[in-house]
Amino acid sequence: MKNILFRIEEITHNEGISISKMETIIGASKGVLSKALSKNSDIQSKWIQLIMEMFPMYNAEWLLTGKGDMLKSSQSGEKSEIYGETPDIHASVLEKQAEYVSEDKRYIELLRETIQSKDQVIKSKEETIAIQNLLIKTLKEENQTKKDTLEAYHTGKIVVVNQNTNDKE
């Protein structure tokens, strides 16, 4: 990816724009390209595709492999007309951005639904835990009462009287 990133940077120099402006043009979040350049890391193929769509005068083979001329042969020396003179490209960028925003909104809604579902599960588990804790407390109290009774019996504090009413005389 380093070579592709280097060539993307060459496009920005040739166009007289910043990496930040390139990110805006292709509808990428701020830092998508600049961070990849600074960290020498990969970028998603969709960004390369969008660069080729927004800057069609550049040779795709050159961008991907470094082979061939930077510009398509009929367009040597020309710069892109992205900034106002080609509203179709600008509209295309806005449409792509709107698609991404729409996808992000759907994803966010799915995440909200998942969170809500998980919250319900958590609430149910908390209720179960509360019931279990109450049961444990009750059982401990009963156990302590039985221990106290047994201890009192062994120490003689409690005398068991056998009152058998069926005694034969």
C-alpha cells in the first residue's frame, strides 16, 4: 500500500490540493488518507475506487502498480475540474457521501436495537440475581436458626420432652 499511498499523494500534488481536500472530495472521513500516509498503513479499496472515479484523468494501472504514465495519454498536463466546473462529479461525491451517511444511520439503528435488546437481557438477569440473593439470604437465616437450635439442645438450654399420649399404664 505504501506505493499506492505515495501515488495518491502525487495526485494531490499534481492537482494542487491537500490530502485533507482529497479526503473531502472522495467522501472519506478526515484522516482516512493522512493517517494511512503517516502510519504507512493500508486503506480500503473503496477509497482507491472513489479516487479513480473522482479523478478519471489518472491512469488506474499507474495508481495500482506504478506502471505506465500517471495521466491517461490524452490528458497529459490537464488538471481535474472538480471544483465547480464539473457539477456532475460534485453531485456524484455528494451522492456517495449521502449513501455512506444512510448506511451509517442504518448501522447505528441496528446497534441501538441490539443495545436495547441486551439491556433487556441484563435487566432480566439482574432481577434473577436479586431473587437468588433473597433466596440465599432466607436459606442462611433458616440455617442459622437451625444451628442455634441444635447448639442450644447440645448445651442443655433446650430440653426435649417426649409427650407420648399413647403411653400404656
